[in-house]
Amino acid sequence: MKAVIDKKQVEKLYNEGFTDSEIARKLNCKKDTIKKCIQRNFGCLKSAHRVALTRRREIVKAVNYQANRYMGDSTFVKKNRSIYKTKLNGDIILNREVAPMVTWDTPRRLTNENKDRF
């Protein structure tokens, strides 16, 4: 049985600069299905897609910069230790049992910079 996807929705998301993986996740289908749909139907939109993808990535970068401008990840983790746990290698990771849902800008991991490298 073939999966039925909405080509208009794929085209809309592709024109907004979403990658095939992101589109597949949003439409709840396989990445290969989306990739083939784009190859067959929207090859002529490739240059517009690249422009939109670059624009979208720059926006995400700017938003992340603004979000981290006032308080960096390490400072946030130090101020909110109750929602984190420390692994054996020294990395500090978000404890999903304590904080199952957090905002998009909450740091998920703080890597131990002082651990031995072999």
C-alpha cells in the first residue's frame, strides 16, 4: 500500500525552506517518500528553496543568539541545577523525569570541558 502525501503541503513547506527530513517529520511520513516527491514534482523550485533555506537558518541563528545573549547555557544550568543530572563522564544533561517538557531554548546538554581525552 502506497503512502498518500499532500503535494501542496510538501510544496508549501519546501518553498518555506524546510529540508526533506523536517517535512517528513511534520507530515509524519518517510524521508525517502518526501525526497522522491520533491525530485519528481519540485525540481524547478530548487533555487528558491535554497534561498528560503538560507533565510530560515539565518533567522534561527539570530533568534538563538538573542536567546543566549543575556544568559549563556552554563549559567542557566548552574542556576537551574534541579532539572539536570550529571553523567559519569561529567556531562550535565537534562533530566526528563524531573522536567519532561521545557522550552525550545532550554539547554539539553552541557559537555564537560575538563574530561580526559584519550
